[in-house]
Amino acid sequence: MKKPLFVASLLLTAGLGLSAIASPTSAKQALKPTSSPVARVSQTNVELLYAGAQPQQVLRFKPAVNKTETSTISLNTNVKFLSSSVSGTPRSTKLPSTKMTMETTVTKIDPNGDIHYTFRYTDADITGDASVPAAVLNKARAQIKKIVGLSGTFVMDDQGNTKSTSLSIPAGVDATTRQMLEQSFRSLDQLSAPLPQAAVGIGAKWRTLMPVKLYGINLNQTGTYELVSLKDGVVTLKVGVEQQAKDQKIALPGMPKGVDVTLKSLKTIGQGQMTVRFDRLLPSIATLSMTSTAQMQSAMPGVPNPMTIGTETDVDMTLQSN
């Protein structure tokens, strides 16, 4: 029981972290074996808290068609076990570093400014030494490797809101792998900063409030943004994120059949910074440090007492694009 829940915690940590560094936007997703036309939905509202100092200007994304960007996402994670109903659980575990590489290409820009682009993962791996059993490490590596080759399409408006998406998964992929890939895709539905409708200047602040569903968990996520610098189409933003989830049943990829997992509580607080060029889709560089406190409980048929694990997870993430 300890290994499956530990693997699930690793995958959950990675997913939550990527969701946080991504902009919290709304998108209707079409998950099909092959690419297909995508349906449009209304954009996410961004709440402007302060317009900033003069001079002010309207911020919009204007990437070039046929422009391809390569982005690398790195995660370093440390897990502290605050409580456990299983004896022998380590107090603290530094997990191996995770690195994923993907390519995005702008294919079309509509007259209204909507940006069509494709993406595909070209590499994913776990590296470094850590005090994790080899079997657990190999299982996690095998899961993460499955993201390589995953591709899809997005439509994003010029404010950075994802309007629709389509994911392509080979028809022969098994159900468990498909679920993991779909969840990873949902955590990366957008990696650009959402921009306010009105003109803004240095010191401007805005936020996004929205529910997020990730790995079967219903979260309430708040993103905050502060405009630190603005020059020649390049902005630097200070970023904050908070996530909260209530008691709920969840279905995590990779869990054995018959094991019921309940998330008793989850709270995440993070902060970071990103540099955004408006002639590109993704930030040139984005960093985020988060602390997430969670309590999970699992029950297995034939075992009278459920297993409970309380964790505090520190995640440092970096996204770089060129």
C-alpha cells in the first residue's frame, strides 16, 4: 500500500506544480485519438485591481506565424511526511528532478487576434539521486516517459486566454496511460500570462479566480499578477498562486484496482516571477516556488483500517523558452 500511494503523491505533486505555473484559464477540451476541429468557448475574465502608473498601454500577444518555440520545464521537489499511519515512513524525502521538453508552433492568427498553435512533448525524464526505492523511481520514470510524443492544438486569444483545445493520443494506448496523459494535458492547458482588457502601467495588479480540476481533484485557484517592468514589448510579472481543495474522493493514475483514495485537505501557496515577450507564446523564463500541505487517505478491500499520509511538499519550478 505504501508504494502505490507514494507514486500517486509524486504524480500529483508534479501535476499541481505545473497547474500553478500555468495561467488559470478556461478551455473546452476534445480528447480524441486524432486531431480534430476544436469548439470555441467564452474567455476567462481577468479582474484588474490597479491599473498602475502612467504611461499605460494595452498589452496583447502578437506572435509570428510559423514561429516554433522550445520550452523546458524543470521541477525540484522535497516531501516532508508530517504524519502517517504506516510505521517506517521517512520523515523527509528529496525526490529526483523532473525535466520535460515541448515544442509549440503558431499555425494561424485570426483577424480578431485569436492564435492557433500546435504543441508536442519531445522529451521527459527523471534525473538525479534521491532516497526513493528503485522500484518506485522506475515506475515514476516510466509514467513520465509516456508523455513523450503527446501532441495537440490550442486556440488562444491575444489576452492569453485559452479558448479551446484538442489532444491527440494514439488509439492503442491503454486506459491507465490515457488517463495520465489527459491529466498532464489539462495541467498545461496554458503557459502564458493572462492579460487584463484595459491599458496598464508599471505597478498594475490583476488576479484570476477559478475552479480547476486536476488528477480528479476539484481545486479553487487564485492567481495574482503584478507588472514590475514594461519595455519594448517585454514585461516582467511578479506571480502569486493559492490553491485549496476540500474533502473529496479522487481517482489517481496508477493506483491499484479497488483502492479508494480520498483527499482530506489541500492548501498550496506559491510565488515567483516571469518574463513575457508579446511576440512569443510562452514566457522566456518563469520561476515559481510553492509549498503544498495535503492529507490523503486510502482504503483497500480486506484491510480494516485506511492508511493516512500527511505531507508538506516544497516545489521549485523553472520554465525556459527559446
